Amino acid sequence: MKAILNVIWLLFGGIWLALGYVLAGIVCCLLIVTIPFGIASFRIASYALWPFGRTVIDSGRGTGVLATLGNVIWLVFAGVWIAIGHVLTAIPMFVSIIGIPLGIANLKMIPISLVPLGKRIVPTAGPGLVPYNSPTAYATYSGTPGKGRYGR
């Protein structure tokens, strides 16, 4: 079912949304200071291209001062406008019954579009994967396979 929803999403706006994020990433990478925003835009583009079956989580380690400052700058200059765009494009998707999951996926992208630094995109579940909300999810997605918060 995820694959079918992803294909429908791709055809009805996902490709254009992803291309917009890629274009923003390229512009951000051209300006040396905004390279972290460009990398975040590429990460969001991959999520916008194929959102079903994946979710956004905190990176597991606290966001540092620079990431927090970057998120504030992103929020003011780009995040609010991107979030408004997601809401405005989600409204027409909710009109049809088949568009309701697409509208939900569009709204699900708002948190990462508001504050992208310090977030990771992970699979929700699958063969050999732990669901993101299970007690062992931190150990699975912490970046160190098999090790939890305290190295156990």
C-alpha cells in the first residue's frame, strides 16, 4: 500500500515539491555560508519524493547552538513560507477521498520544513526494522547500531 500511495503522491505533486527543494538546496550550496541549509533541503527533497513509509525524528543528540541558530534563521526566512505552502497545497488534496492520505503526508512535512536542522528521516517499519515509536527505536536509529543512549 505504501508503494501505491508513493506513486500517486509522486504523480500528483511529489515530483514538483522535491524539485523545488532540490533547487533551493542548489542555491543554498552555492552560497558557502548556507551549505547546511542546502544539505537539509536535499534531505527534505528525498522525503518529499517518497514520504510514505518514512517519518521524521530528532537526530538523537541534542541540537547544538549553531543548529538552533540555523533553525531560527531558517524559520524566519524560509520555514514559515514553506509551511504555509504545504498547508495551501494540502487543502485541495483533502477534497477527494483518494487525496486524504496525500494531504496528511503534505501536512506531515511541515515540522521538518519549519526546523530542518537536527532531524533525521527514518523508515517507519519494515523487514528487520523496529517501528520508530518502540522503546528500542533509539537504539536502532541512534547512529550507532545496537547501542542505546548509554552504550548498552
